[in-house]
Amino acid sequence: MTAKVLGIFGVGLIGGSIGLRARRNGLHVIGYDSDPSALEQARVAGAVDAVETLDELPRRSDVLVIAAHLGATLSEIERICERGDAVCTLILDVASVKAPVVAAARGLKNFVASHPMAGSERSGASNARGDLFDGRPWAYVPTDDAQLDARACDFIVSFGGLPLAIAAEDHDRIVAITSHVPQVIAYRYARLLQEEDGAERLCGPVAGELLRIASMDPVMWRETLSANATNVESDLRRLAAELELAADELAAQRPE
């Protein structure tokens, strides 16, 4: 796929990391964000070459990446569909829930829903890394256009990712247990730990990792968990049953 201009809607950690790698790949990167401070961070970090307006971004980009929270992603997809003036040969999103994205983008030309399995507890382009996606699975939902899917895969590979074709519903069911449930566990564990004065001084590496995950933006995660609530609720109840079983087994081993 030959592209010269990459547009990024949302220049936070993921968008900024895409921008850094794109510039390393020789692309001209233009960015938009509703938060002026985010755009300034991206400019200082070297993640964008230029700032573009919301209306012009889809019209000036060969490839457009929508790298925003789920709600903003859905709104931008709807806006692009309504305007119908995007000239992009490829449009990708990076939201961590795919079924609502695929539904919103139905009929949007050259769109491929995707989700790189990479990130950090830190936010903003100031924490972006050009190697963030190296060796990481990058899921995408296949379309009925083999050439479009090939363009998406070429894009993913050029950013160091490993393309993984998966249906939207299967993606959401699997990431519920691999990503979303662990996030809930981390938040609840951190709340439990706060009840013990001085407990953080005796945290091992696993507890430390849970606390790191628990420091992630709760607003973003609340939106994500709500969108995948059916899958996450089911897995949480299964996990709760396993924890109850573990507690019962320990109780049975307790000395009289």
C-alpha cells in the first residue's frame, strides 16, 4: 500500500505512538484532537508534522487512524459517514471493543475495525513510543474486500504489529477475559489494598503489577466495560465462583 499522508484523530498514547512510527516510516503525519494540550504534547513529542482541522483531516489523509476512546470513535465514524467526503484508501480504528464499531461503520468505504494489543498505564503523547506495537498482536475484523484487508495487514506490519484476523463478536468475547476482566480485578484489588495501612511496602511483583494496571484512566475503562458488559459480567461471575471455591478449599484445610 502506497501512502504519503497519515491522519490521526486523537493523539494520545496510541495515536502518538502511531504518529512516531509513521514518521519513522517516512509518512507525513497530520493530527487532530479536541484537546489543544494533547495536540501540543504530540507536537513536542514529534508525533505529528502538522495539526489539521476536524473537517479537513479525512479529506487530506491517505490513511486515517481513529485513535480515540470508544464514544469519540463512534461519533467520528458517524460524522465521516454523514459527510461522505473522506478520500482515504484505508480507515482504521483502535478501540478495544469491536462489535459496536463494526455496526457504526457499516457502509463506510475503506474502513477496517482493528485493535492493537498494546498500551501502557501512562497516557498522552508525551509517553508515546515508536516501538509500542513491535511483536504485539494487532487484531482486525475482516471485511468482504480482500484487497482492503491486505492494505490493513500491510499497514499493521509496517508498524511492527502481528495481524490477527478475528470476527468482532469473537474478539469482544475473548478480550473480556484477557483484558477487561483483569482490569476490573486490578481496580477492585487496589481498593482492597487501600484498607490495609502500609500494605504497599510489602507488595510483591504481582501485586505491584495489579496496582500499575489500576492506575489507568477509569473514565476510558468505564466506557469500554459498559460496551462489553455482557461478556465481562459472565466472566466475572465465573471467576467469582472460582474464588469462592478456592476459599472453601482453604477453609477445609484450616487447623481446628
